[in-house]
Amino acid sequence: MVIDEAFGRGSDESTRYGLELFKKLDLQLLIVTPLQKIHVIENHVNSFHFVSNREGNNSQVSNLTKEEYEVRKLQHHTVKQTIEN
């Protein structure tokens, strides 16, 4: 099942509820969402595919396992803290 930005406007609680319901129904999901809900969704997925288009004319797809995602998330958080300090 493909879910395209379905969780973008809902609360974190309703997003979690929906994800738990889909899990109980044993559905395999492809979730397309902006990063605003990634903190909720990340605990319910096994892999990540990020699409970026920084210059507006050449989209790039990064495929990450959950472990690779966690490493990049930690690196991003560390860099962000360094910049803020």
C-alpha cells in the first residue's frame, strides 16, 4: 500500500495510531512524506529512500537501511550541535 503524505497534517498521535493499525492488518507500506513526520514514522519502517533535488533539475535518491539512517541522523545532529555552539 502506498501512502502519499497522508500523515503530513495529522497529529503525531494520529500518525502513530494509523501506523499501528496498518501493522495489525499486516500491510506492507510505502510511505511518502516530508521530513516533518520522520520522527514518528522512523520507528515503523525498515528502510528509507530519500529524494532530494537541491538545484531543481536533478533529483537524487539515497537508499538507506535503518542502521545507515540512524548513523546519518546522528551525524546530522552532531553537525547541527557544532554549528549552534
